[in-house]
Amino acid sequence: MNNMMSILFASGNESKLNELTLHRTTASLPFGGRYRLIDFTLSNLVNSGITQVGIVTRS
């Protein structure tokens, strides 16, 4: 897996989370007071040996 790369699209908004995603993406929502939702995806990638990650966000 030396040539593996991941691209994460963290720019989407979930329509059911209106107030929570008004000023941030769903991926950046806090979870458990310590983590962001994107942390779980990034952790899974690193544990799988994928360390080259591109993240697409909204501005």
C-alpha cells in the first residue's frame, strides 16, 4: 500500500442538522466534547496505513 492516497470531501451539509451546520461542515461537528467527526475517518485511514490524505472543504 505504498502508493495509496485518500481524498475526503468534508464540505457537505446534512439538511437534518440545520442549526448545527449553519457555520460549519458536518465533518467538523464536535463529538463527545473532545473529537470532531472527521477524526474518526482520519484515524481509520492512518490505522490502515494510508497517510497521504487530501481534504476538500468549503470556504
